[in-house]
Amino acid sequence: MLVGRVAGETRFFDRTVAPCEAAAMAARLDPDLLATPLAEALLRVLDRKTHWAWHYLTEPGLSRGQLLAHFRHEYLVYVRDFPVLLGTSLGRTPPILEVRKSLAENLYEEQTGGLSGSGPHPELFLILMDALGFERSFFADDDGSLTTAARSYRDWIGATVREAPWQVGAALLTIFVEGSRNDRGELLGTFKRPKGETAVLAHPLVRHYGVAADRMALTKAHAAVEGSHRTDAWHMVLTHTPHSSEIAIILVNTMEEALTRWLAYRDSVADAMSLERPPIAPE
Ligand SMILES: [Fe+2]
Ligand SMILES: [Fe+2]
């Protein structure tokens, strides 16, 4: 539930298999690409994209103030401006058709919901927040609501997507920010992303915090399109980054830095939520 994946229109999801789902099922990453050292280096970063406070977010017991602190950070740090960041990344790319097509499709879905038949994902997020009783005005204040580490992470993402080489910004957004520790399993076919009503009913906000299933359009949209986006993202980056090059080194180093900054960001939000850290295990 790090990103409250959302609500609104549901009629497009009444079909048994949406077109984008069919595309996702058909798309598979080339096993030769997945077996490369570059893929392994990037997957090892995502394998560690997990945080000690995560379990609090999947269980009942959080106060309204804690929920608001978490979701306000997620919205202001990357949900609200994610389509714009994708646009910036797209604007840095050379004229490689499949790269531009992949980023443009992702941008189109994030800003309009056009592929999933839903709506703009930042808007779907706010609809979900409304279902929790959090007004839009709670998400209007920018810097004043964020921890220092959250602001730093957000500003660093914004600066990095503007820099060369283009592969770094594209990977930062589509592999690190959109990706998760499930990416390895999803690419190998051992992890099956929950779809449709199954994804909605399993969501902690529905199970523990009383959000009605018909307000979860963001969750349905992500379930419908993200599997395909994951494959597209990995294919784009691994196909168009010269392996064993300086660019590949910069790419892996930037992903490591993203993980470090993300962990600091998540630490800071957990502290703002007054969540108890687990004891440090003895050496
Ligand atoms: Fe996306
Ligand atoms: Fe999204």
C-alpha cells in the first residue's frame, strides 16, 4: 500500500480480460536479456526495495494521522508529478522508436488512464484519499508537509531525469520508482500479480480501513497495466543500454543511490508516523 493504488470508474473492468491485460500476459522479457550481468545488478537493487515499516502498512491499527502522513508523502513525493517526470524523461531520449513508444504509453496511462479505461492516476489517488475521509486540501501544501529526506528524494529524482544519459532517468522512473521487490518474480513468471476484484479485495485499505471496493479504481488500473509496463521497462533499459559500458556503470550506481535515498525517505516517514523501529540484531 505504499502507493494507494485507486478508485472511480469500474465499468471498464467488467470484462473478463481487458486488452491491456491480454497484452501483459502475452509479453515476456527475452530470457537472454534477463540472464545478463546488467539485469542481475539492477534486480539486486530491487530485491532490496523493502522497508522495516512496511508491515505496519499492510495491517490494521494505524491512526488517521498516521495514514495521512504516509499517503501525503507518497502523493507529494512522486504520485502527483509522475506523469510529468515521464514526460521529462521522454524528452531526453534519442529517436529510438520503441523507447519513445514505451515511455509515451506509460505517460498516457498515468496522465489519462486511457489504456486501462480508468482515469488520471494522480486523480484516482485523490479519489481513494477521499474514500478515507481525507480532503483534497490536505494534499495541496507542498514543502510544508514533507520530511527533509522526502524532499531530498523527490528533488533528486527531478534532477536526475533531466540528466544524460537518458537511460538513467528512464530506468529510475520505470524500473525503480514503478518497480518493486516482486519484479524478479514477475519477470521470471513465478510471481503472479493479483488482478481486478482479487487485487481490490486483498488491499489493506479495503480489508482493514473500510474503503469501499468501488473506490479502488487505481488498484484496478495498476493491476491491469503494470505487468505489461514492467516488461516494457526492463526490455527498454536492457536493450538500449550498452552492457559493460560507462553508461551501464552509471545506471547501476544511480539505482543504488535511489535505493539509499528511498530507504532514508521511508525511515523519515516512519519516524513522522511514530512507528517503532525493530531492534537491531546483534552481529
Ligand atoms: Fe506506469
Ligand atoms: Fe500509476
